[in-house]
Amino acid sequence: MERTFISPLDNKMRTSAICLLLLTGTLLSPVGHAADTGLRAGTAIVDVTPQEWPLTLRGSFFPKPAKTAHDPLHVRALAFENGKGRAVIVIVDVIGISRDALDAAKKRAAESTGWRTDQMLIAATHTHSAPSSRTEGPAPQVAFGKRLADGMVEAIEKAIGSLQTALVGFGSDEVPDEVFNRRWYLQEGTMPLNPFGKLDKVKMNPNRNHIVRPAGPTDPEVCIVDVRTRKKKPLGLLANYALHYVGAINIGERQVSADYFGEFARIMPWRLRAMSSDNFVAMLSNGPCGDVNNIDFHGKRAPRQPFEQIRIVAAKVADASWRSSRGIQEYSSDAPVTMLQREVPLDWRKPSDDLIKRAEKILAMSKEEQAKLPRLATNYAQRTLSQTKREGKADCLVQAIRIGDQAIVSFPFETFVETGLEIKMKSPFKHTFVIELANGSYGYLPTPRHHELGGYETWLGTNKVQKDGSDILTRNLLEMLNELHSGKGK
């Protein structure tokens, strides 16, 4: 058998090379992360566009089926880690997701990743052109519900699995000309009866010929969390804007759409010159906009073709995000990541005996008799009786996240803009924004002041929890922000 002679010098060189390989392998090991000190971030995007049709689109008292998709629905995720601090933020292109469905998805993701469920925030964009997230009903709905649930888990897994050393910066700009408060005081004698046969003091989306003044403010701020690789290449961007869905002009068949949230995510890579990146993910979260929409009540806007206004709004928010990014002076490589959450129980609103009797009487009427009642009286009679079946309390999950100088808080409601402005004003952090419809979907959350004014958002069945619920949740979130600012959290 032929033997190969190895000189002492060759042997020494080979031993040195092996040691270097072993050392390099240790440093690059995905388990040890010895070289991954400081902030790490990961991104993911998962397509959850329906594959089976027809599907009923939520977001209307009289929903209609869709048989095609105008544009895809996605689940997008952005994960952060620094030491023991972790947070993953997931944005989903649907109108809302129940607490039960989200808890189940988080539990599955926790089992597969090792991250805790209290390190996960999942929010809906509130597009009105998407199917329900339910996993029961006709076969196409069941299939979509399962696809959506699997997509949320997959997005969390991929974002966590792609963690890399990163930089993060924060900024903001404004888009004031696309947000309008939709609740209005009207001229005397022009207020119609509400579904309960009463007169409100303000009305949502009224006849513009009757308007006097809006009942609340708007928040034009576009906030961003801009995540970069250590080489300052775009890795991820989370934006926040307090505007309801925009919607398309429905001509002919209805179509599934991610609304301006999806269009923003599609064009943002071009704004940041990240078109060729395989892992850059942009996502737009919905801020407190329960009383804000995209309708110009003074009629200054030219007519639009279907989906045109979606593209216009998305482009403006993307431009503002680009300006925000260009204005960032410093990116941090060691921003602390901490997260807190609380379970805050709120009482369910219960109808009075008189309201129950009225609802039962309405539902016993003939269709001809019901047609003579105030608009939506039958719908709210059904909602009134549904409220009587709610037991216990609404277990509302609220969260507060710190990423360096940026704070993010969440509500499981369609929250009023005044609540978001109050939190921004009172927050101890330099940058703060609010994500609504996160970790559940419990309907509208008017402030006590707006409950006194009435209107659609305050009606029993639209609002489902106690009338001071916004104050209670705001107080809890401000306490949590102060805890995070003082160094507490996990």
C-alpha cells in the first residue's frame, strides 16, 4: 500500500488550517450566534391569496361574493432580537382576525420557533376587500381560513429563521391631504333617525350638502421603522398611517384586494432601491382611524377609475416613507428590544330590556313593515340580540414594544384618532405610533366624548364593550410605555 509522505511543515500548516476552519465554523454557527452581537432582524412575506372561489368579502352590511383577485393578499413579518429581547410584528391583508384564530397561530409558531407568544404582535390591515379569516362555512372559505392561518405561522417562522445583524432607524413625515374625519355635525333638522329610532348629534359619512363641521381631528403622520443590513442595504420597513381602507369603485364583479396597504408594499422597494433584494419586505400598518377615512367631503377630487385612488394614496404614503428614510441621521446597531403585554378585561355592553323588546318586535315584523323603519333597523335588531348572548368579559390583549427610541403600542379595536394622538403626546419615547386591530378584532372603540355624540361607531353592536373602554386601555398602555422607558420589559 502506497503511503503519502507529509513533512513536519506541511503537517503544521494543515493543523493550522483545520483549527481556522473549526474556529470559523464556530463563529458562523447558526446555533451559537457568537458573532451576531447587537441588533438582529429578519423578514418574511407569504402569499395567502385565495385559491378557491367564490368568497364573500367582508366589510359591508350587504356583502357580495368575489370570484377573482385584483391583487394578491399577503402576510408580512419583521422580527427583531437583541440579547434576550425579542419581538416579531406581523401585518396581514384582511379586515380583522379573531383573538381565537390569532392565539392558535401564535401557539403553533411558538412551538416551532421557541419564541414566546407574548413576543408576537399580529395585526390586520383592515382592507374591506378580503374574505373572512374564519375556518368554517362553505369549502372556499374553509380553504382560505386554513391558508391564512398557515401563512401567519410560516411568516413568523421565516422571519425568525432569517435573522441577521442589522441596523435600525426611525423617522416620520406627513400626508395630510388624504385623511378626513368622517363624523360630522349637521345643519339643524337634517339628522336622520338612527337604527334605534333616536337622533344622534353627529353622523358618519353624511350628505355633504348638510355638513357643518367635523366632530374630530385627523393624524397625518406617516411613521417608519427602517431596518438595514450592517452594510446599510434595505432589509425591512414598517410604516404606520391612520387611514381607513380606500376601496375601489365597484364596477361589475367584486374583486379581492389588499387595498392601498398592498400597493404600498409593492412600490416601496422602488423608493428605497431595493428592487433586486430577495429579502427586503415593506409593510404598512393601520393606525387609529376608526373615525377617519379617504372621502373628501368638500368634493374637490376628480372622478377616479377602479383602484386608481388606492394607487394614489399608496404612492403618497410611500413618498412620505422615502422622505422619512432620507431624513434619518443615525442608524443603531444595538437598539434594545423589549416587549410587554397585558390582558385587560372589559365589560360587554348589554342592551336594556326596552331595547331587547324593541329588537324582538322588529324581527317579528313582515318585510314590508321593516322597510318603513329607519335604515339598518333590522340589522341592529339582530346585533342587539347578539349582544345578550355574550358572556364573561372581553379579554383585550394590548402590547407595547420598544425598539431603541421607537415605541409601538397596539389595540384590538378600530380605535379613534384622538386616542392615538393622546398616546403619542403622553408617551415618554421620542417616536411612538399605534397599530389598531392587533391581537383580536372587537369592533369600534369610541372615546367617552364620542359616545355622548352618538353616530354609527357608537351604536350598540358596532361598539361592543363598555363606554369608557378607550380610557382604560389607554391608561394601561401609557403605564406600559413608562415601564419600557424605565428599562423594564422582556
